Amino acid sequence: MSLKNLSAIKIPRILKKKLSNKRLFKLYNIFERNFDIDNPFIVAVSGGPDSLALSFLTKIYSIKNRVKSNYFIVDHNLRKESTYEAKKVKKILNYYNIKSEILTWHGKKPQNNIQSLARKKRYELLFLKCKKLKVTNLVIGHHIDDLFENFFIRMIRGSGLKGLVSLGKKKTIDDVNLIRPLLYFSKKDLEFISNHVFNFFVKDPSNKDTKYKRIKIRSVIQKFEDNGLDKAKLSLTIRNLKKSNNAISFYVDENKKLNSFLRKNNDILILKDHFFNHPYEVVFRSFSDSIKLIGKKDNAVRGKKIDYILDKIRQNCLKKETLGGCVIKKVNQTVIISKEY
């Protein structure tokens, strides 16, 4: 889309005026090329610069491409100012013709592991809305700086290849597509959009609280950057790792397709002997996916527990084990995974 064609699109004047800024217009075109959605979607809004920029970009996209969009502000109720801030964000969005609804986390709040549990609750509230509205696309505001932070956090945890590149553009969870269209944008770009369009964004004090691991990692990355870290090269490294991960994923899918089959109402999975005759990473992922499939759990089981059972299979001493809601046993030359009741 060019600036000349902008006048032909029925965008509210207040938004069109903002979009006439050349830098902002260039950023929108980058966003549009990487978004490419033709079904209704929900946008998660926190009030920070990332989600406010996302609100603006997706609103323009939805008008231009005639795709229905819904906006939900999550109030975690963890700070006394949060409800006031959520109402202010809603008022500002409404002023710019972006209708939104506030979702509030009610009930007792945790004393420990706050950020992790708040994130889990946030997704729970948003996924419920997706189900209620029968919308399969949930759009969130993770950007390239989040990608770097996730990489370092996973590296410190000792994650493998899959974990290091886990923050991808699209991930499907419980039939909902979690979409991150801002992974090509820097924090500075999103702050520019938020300031230029809304002249406002919420400043979360927890973003400076070093008791949280993510904030510590952010500080470390800043020190690396001060000492010459080339983010462009780091980004290239992550992209190359993703290509390697995709190659392994291909062989994992092939292994599951050729060497396992379901029976009896999809509650029993039979793994052929050849299922385990592959490089360890392929076997590990294939086996982990199989347990998750039969156990019907949202999260994969811990790697050490999978290592333990695979080691028993290699030594031909597996009898019966339970893991991830499954019963695992070996019968002749096959391994049988069944649902634990």
C-alpha cells in the first residue's frame, strides 16, 4: 500500500492522520506483509507500548482487509493502580475507534512465582474469550527484544535446540493460533508508534524489578550491547537455529507417521521397534510428543523423566512405567502407550 492509495481506504480520519507519518506508514507496511490473516482475530492488550502499537497496526489491517478484530485488556489486579490503568487504556482506545473490553483476574493472588502465574491466568482468560467467540487467532505483542530475552533465559536453563527457538511467529495451543506478528519490530519502533498515535502507554514498575529473572536477563543483554553485541548477528543466529530445528521436526513427524499408530478410540498408541532407531533427538521428541498425545496434557513432561524411560527401552529392561498421564510398557518388540485412568 502506498501513501497515494491511503485516501481510498475507509479508515477513520483520526487514524488516517496518524498513518500519514512516513516512518509509521513504513512500519505498518512491514507489519502488513508479515501478518497476512484473513480470519477474525483477538488482540491481547496490556497497555504497554508493545500492545498499544499492536492495537493500532491490527486495527488498520482489519479495516483495510475487512477482517473482524476484537480487543481485550487484561487487568491482573496485582497492583492497586491496575484497574484505573485498564479503564484509561480502554478510554484511549475507544477515542481512536478501537473498541475494547476489560478482562479481570478475580480471586486470591499468589505470593510467589507471580509473573509466571499471571501469564498463565492471562492466557486462560483470553483463551476462554476465543472459545466463546469461536475465534481461532489470538494476537500478542512479543517483539524482537522478547525473542532475545527468551533465547538467553532458555540458554541459562540448559534448554536444547527446540527450547532456544521456542518463541516463534505462530504456535497452536488447544486449537487456538497464538500469533506474534511483531517479532520483526524493536522495542524502540513500538514505543515510537505508541507515542505518535496515542501519546501514552502504561509503565509497569515490575519492568525495573530485578527480583524477576526476565529483568535480570534484560540487564545482562544491555551490558552485552554496551560492549558491542551485534543484535543483527544474534538475530541471524536464532534464524539459523530455527532452520536446524525445522529440519529435526521434519524427521520427528516422519518417525511418528511411519512408526506409530493409534487404536481403540485414540487412547492407545503403539510404537514399532524402528521408532527408536533414529538419532537421539528425533527419538526424544517423537516419544515426548507421543506421551503428550495420549496423556492429553497441555505441557510436555520433563526431559529427565523421558531420558529415564528411553534408557530403559535401550537396555531392554522396560516393564511398566507411568508418566504424563500415561502407562508405558513393552510387549515383544513394541512399546505401548495407553491412557492412565
